[in-house]
Amino acid sequence: MNVSELLCSSLPTFLYLQEQPAQAGTSSSTLLDLVLRASPVAKVVLAVLILFSIASWAIIFLKALETRKAKRQSVEFMRAFEKSSRWAELYASVASYVASPLMAIFQAANGELQKQSRLNLDAVHRAMQSATIDETTRLEKSLSLLASVASASPFIGLFGTVVGIIIAFSGLTQATTASIQAVAPGIADALIATAAGIAAAIPAVLGYNRYLNRVKALAAEMDSFSLRLLNFIEREAIESYGVQQQQRTQRAHADRAG
């Protein structure tokens, strides 16, 4: 093979490599072109699904920060609780853990104790249960929106799919000859709506399940802490009662001796 034949055989390959960037650029803009050429109904469906997706991602991000901070401070709160032997010491050591749901339970118990002239553990327990319900409700806030996005997005996408199919059949009936050009716009609308519905639903489902489980774990931790705090209060009350009885006995002996 001489030089001229080698050049002729290499020329088609060279020209093919030169055309690849242009083809790549065309394929990269295909999706955008399909969206811009979509029907008004498909654009409305896409706009709704984009808003749903933005809202769900915002909730996922905020819940990630909130639950992570609550968990971290709850761990630190329990360390301080286990190291404390007196109520005043516990109150001073946990004052900074305001992001922990355990702090709300502790404050509810402390507020109930301040109102009592005589110790009533049942009333303290009810106050802590009420605080647990409030904190669980607060942590679950906005999760219902994730559930709504997860359940509604596929159906909204399905609505766009049905409209796209209708447009495709309408184009097919209006065309003189059956061709791919007649049904392509409607099929494109249907596929775009389907993909957008799935893309909005999947993160919402995963986020809802993840943070619902985190809230359940925090709620179980709050229930456990309520019982342990009741034991702490009862133990300190018994110790205080024993100290008072001992002081009374000592005063009685002192009076008799005097």
C-alpha cells in the first residue's frame, strides 16, 4: 500500500472524528429542544413537578440539618444526665442543649415540679408525655409534604403522559401518511412527563422514609428518657425525704438533751 492509498483509507476516519463534537453538541441540546417544543399542557406539568421537586429537596435538606443537630445534642444531653446526681446539677449542665427534644421534656418536668407543693409523679409524667407529643409533632412537620409529593408526582406525570399520547394519536389522524414525524411530538411529551414525575417522586419517597425513621428513633429516645427522668426525680425525692427525717431526728435529740 502506497502513501496515497493510505491517506485515502484514513480520510473517512478523520472526517468521522471531526464530526463527533458537532453531533455530541446536537445530542446534548436534544432534551432542551424537546422541552421547548412541548405542548402547553406538558410545560404546565413540568412546571408543577419542578416546583414539587424543589420543595421536597428543600425539606430534605432542612430535615437533615434539624435531625442531625437534635441527635448530636441528645447524645450530649444524655451524657450530662448520666453524670449528674442532683437536680440542680442536671439543670445547670443541660441548659445549653436547646436543640435536643430531651430538653423540652426536662423543661416540662421542671415546670410541673415548680408548680407542685407536694410531689406528684403522675402529674410530672403526664407533663412529660405532653412534651413528647409536641416534640414528635414538631419533628414530623413538613414530612407530610414529602409524602404528598411522593404520592402525587407519578400521577401528575401520568396525566402528562396521557395528554402526550392523545396528542400523538391526534397528529396521527391528521397526517396524510403514517410516519414517525406525526407522532413524535406527542410521544416526546409523554416520555418527558413520565420521567419528570418519577424524578420528583423518588427523592421524596427516600427522604420521607429516612427522616420518618429518624423521628421514630428520637421519639423512642424521648420515651426512654421520660422514664429515666421519673426515676431520677423519685430517687432524689426519697433522698431528700431521708435527709429531712434525719435532720428532724437530730433536732429532736438536741431538744431533749437541752
